[in-house]
Amino acid sequence: MVAKLTTSQFHKVVFTTLVLTSQFLFSQTKKKDTLKEEAIKAVNIYKKSFKEIVPAQILQGEELERLNSHSVADALRYFSGVQIKDYGGIGGLKTINIRSMGSQHVGVFYDGIQLGNAQNGLVDLGRYSLDDLEEISLYNGQKSEIFQPAKDFGSSGSIYLQPKTPVFTGTRKTNLVLRAKSASIDLFNPSFRLEQKISQRTSASFSAEFLQSDGIYKYRYEKKYPNGEQAYDTIAKRRDSDIKAKRFETSLNGTLNNGSWNIRGYGYISNRGIPAPVVNSRFDGRGARMFDENYFVQANLRKKLFPKFETQLKAKFAYDYTRFLDTVQSQLVKYSDNTYIQRELYISSSNLYTVSSNWDISLSGDFQYNNLDADLYQFSYPTRYTTLVALATTYQWNRFKVLGSLLGTFTFEEVERNKRPEDRSEWTPAVFMSYQPATVPELTFRAFYKKIFRLPTFNDLYYTNIGNTFLKPEFTTQYDVGFTYQKKYNHPVFKAFYAKVDGYYNRVKDKIVAAPTGNMFRWMMMNLGLVDIIGADVNVQAEMMWGNVKIKPLLSYTYQSAKDISNPGDDITPGDTFYKKQIPYTPWHSGSFTLMADYRDWNFNYSVIYVGERYDGQQDNIQYNFVQPWYTHDLSVQKRFDYSGHQFKLSLEMNNIFNQYYDVVRNYPMPGRNFKISLNFTL
């Protein structure tokens, strides 16, 4: 009990100190704020060129709009080093895995604050539309910027989703965009975005979207014998992937003298079928449904207090309701109807001190509260308190740059029944470096090392008959070396070239897995073994002009060897049938190619995505578990029209041109050839 009180008091002291310190600092500078009429300029006042050590993979603006993508998950397929798990259709779960370290190791940040899910650690990227995003960026390791919350240092890889910020040209005070989309999978998807300029310092936006689809599409189903021979092959229809969803979002944005602030509210409500695996020749819908209600409110305040000192406050409250209904029954399994409610409270204070023009130091502190309610038998009703403290520095000496950070993570949990895990405290370091040779200024060499971990989720620890409160955190160690080359040319045709190449080695320790017991309907969570990952990422882009035609090709390629090197004599997984073999769903080769072309008011976009040979969720690398490579070719054409000062944009898309039938996840078939038409009208 003494240790419990000590840990709890520690969290409260850190939380109170963060709040009081920030309030004191702002109170000292309130008198300096004036009501000068200024253009919005705070967005970039914190940027310093030497802070970007490891470049991100970025899709933004027009480039992002033109991809044949409906959700964030669709767009991320064009990045190297990424595996998307897609369970089929518009309503199916979509998660991301970076460099084979696991989806729970990926931090997804929306407008600078992480999207959380303490229940299972996964963020369903299918919920987030591209219509209101101006940029998607992916960082390996972490963002190479130290003026950020402590939580931003806490993932093996990060995805940042940046919503659009209102921009008003000339004397305009209102922007309105109306959109309508329809597709061959009975898709109806209207949306709008309204932006209003309230004053020179303040603006607001509101957007809403409705999505409906019956989710019915054709797919190919193949059955094989254990020796890999074909049993039969048939064409069927997917009928359990329907969806009705509503999304709404509002924001209020403003500037201060040497600062900025914003408040954002978000809501998502859906009723969708959960695609079931197609097994044992059963093709009809299984009756499983999920009802979601997800809400959050978050705020951000940035302020330059003194010439050498800047501070930032972030806060968030989130409420998630999920009801899972499965009416399938058997002699051994009764139908399930379970409800889960998550609540999250988060507050962060980040502070940056500029020692000199080449040297910065930052100190960040975060506090997070999570709890989970569920109507499961003998549920523990857990509550987790997490405190994070990060000390970081960045320094530039001539053409050499270095960034170092140390993250402290302290957790304490309470439960209403059953056993709670021990308190945890971990310190994890990271070092990033880059060098730009004077003889070739277009070339930059870089390297980084990072050690980080992820805590067991509430499901890992407390799920009835499965959870294990003795689980250890799952650690990853990352090593990366690479280079970037970028140059602009005065050539009449060839205008620019960009190449980014990385080689990396990752190790995952104490991986959390579900292992079967004597009863196949009762599994056990446990820490098991090591995974070694060796890989390479390649990104190449170019820009060309051929008369009035602007051409931009983009190529990405990934090689990964991700091997299970756990002890082959382990009691739970005896034998060596998968020792030093490729882990499930990791292809050795994957990549994408995109070609964009512009001619006056016409835009053309062609893309192909390739995922090579892999094995499915069964760990043995045998013919029966082999998953064939798959690829999709997509094509779109856009045309802009101007009428009385208003802009129309018509887009026609054909996805999966060659009608390839494929599974991203075994037994969860994806759609074949499909079409989509979109119309945007800007007032």
C-alpha cells in the first residue's frame, strides 16, 4: 500500500507542477499581448532549418487529393516500409504496421495530439477521411524536432495527420466546399466544409460527412489441400461489410503575439457489419455488427514568452463507446453482445530554451488518465495513470547535426477486482545524427538509434479468461543509416530529382502474443521471444516539364527480412518449424509507383501497388500458409471548371483496373474492379 500511495502521489505532483508552471508563465506575459491586426503568421515561427534531421515521407495538398484513396489507410499504402492490415470493404478494420514492429508501436497523431486506444492499442485508420486533411507525414523513430510533447518521443514510428487550416484570399471571409461521391459498391458519400473568418486573428471551421454503402462486392475464394494443391476455386459475393457512418468536426483557430492557439472537436458515429473470415465454404454474412461512438475535444496553445524561451500546452478529453454484437451460435460458443466504454484525459506542457542559434534544449511533461468499462464477466474495470517526462537537445556544428532525447515513463494502475500489475518506470534513449558534405551540398547522410517500448493493453492484461497481469512491456531497439539526395535543375525538361534510401535493423523483445491452452476456446497472453528485422526503404521522385505538361513520377520500394529468433525449445511453442523464418504477413518485397500529370485544367493519375510473397497468420513457412503476391492498378482523371468565380472539380476513378482478386489478410477478400465519381464545388 505504501508503494501504491507513493506512485499515485508522484503522478499528482508532476501533474500539478505542469499546470501551475504553465499558468504562471502565461500570467507573466499577458500584459504584453496586444490586439494588433496581423496576418496569421504563427505557423512557422518555431521552425529552424537544422531541426529536421530525419526527413519524413509526406503526402500533402494536391498530391494527396489526387490519389485513389478514400481513407487515411488507403493513402498510407504509398509509403515505403509500411504494411496495412485491411479486413476488407469500406467498413472493415484498417491498421498500419511500420517496419514489422507491430501496429501497437505506431503513434498516430491528429492535429498534434495522439489518438489513443488503451483497450487494444489499435487505431482504425478507416475512420479518418482525407477530405479535411492537408498533410499526412510518416516518421521512422520519431519526429526530429524537440519542441513537442513527451508522448511524441514514445513510439517506434509516428504518423501525423494535419487537418486543413482556414486560408482566406483577398477580402474573402467565407469558404464553402460541397462534395459528393458515388461508387460501384453502392457508395453514397456527401460532405461539406465551411470556413469562416471571424477577425484578423481568429477563424473557425466546421465539416460534416455521411457515408453509406451496402458493402456488397464480388471476390474469388480458393481452397487448398495441406500440400498446397488446389481443392476448388469459385466466385462469390461479400455481404457482411455494410456501413452507415457520420463524421463531424469543428475547430476554432487564432493567433497571439508570437503565438497561436486552437480548439478542436471531433465526433464519429457508425453502424457497420464486421467482415467475417471466409472459411469452410461459408460465404454468407455472419451477423456480426459493431456500433461505434467516438468523441474528443482537444486544445493547443503555443507562445514565445521571451526571446530565448517558448512554451506549449496541449489538452484532450476523449470518450469512446463500442458495442460488438455477434449472433452466431454453436454448441460451444454462445452469441456475444458486449459493450465497452473508454475515457481518456491528457495534458501536456512542452518548453524550449534556445541556448544559441545552433543549440536548443527542451523539457516536456505529460500526464494521461485512461479507464475502461465493459460488461464482461468478472471484469477488472482498470484505470491507468501515466506520467511521461522527456529531456531533449539538438545541436548543429557546421554541417553536422545531432539530436538526443531521454524519455521517462511511469505508470500506475488501479482495478476494482482481480490483481493489478506492478508499477512500471522505464527510461529510454534516442540519438539522431546527420551530416551534409560541403563538396556535395545536395547530399545528406544520417543515422539514428532508438530504444522504446509499448505497455500491454487493457485487453492484454484484463480480458476475461485471457488477460495476464504479469506481462512485461514489449521493447523495440532500432538502428538506421541512410542518405537523402535532392537537386533542382535548369534543364528545359528535367526540373528536380529526389532520392531517399535507408537501411535498418530492428529487434523486438518480449513480444506479446496469444497462445492456445488445452481448451481452444481459452487462450493465454504471454511474452515470447525475439524478432530480428533487417530491411531497406527506397523513395525516388522527379519532376519534369514537357511543353505544357507537368509530369511527376514517384517510386517507393521496401525489402524486409523479419525473422522469429525465439528459442526453438520453448515450452509453449516447441520445435523449430518457424525458427529463423519470416514472421506472418511480412513480404520480402513491396512497393508502389505513381505517375501524376497536369495539363492546364486536367489532372491525370496512375498508380500501382505491389505486395510480394508472404505467409499468413500461421507461423510455419510452409506451402499451405503461403500467400500469393498481389498488385492493384488504379487510374483517375480530374477536370476543373470555373463558373462565375466558383470552382467545380470532377473526378473519375477506376480502381483495381485488371480486376485482381486478392486478400491483404487471409480469408478477408478485397474488392475487385470498382469505379468512383466525385464532384467538388467551391463557393
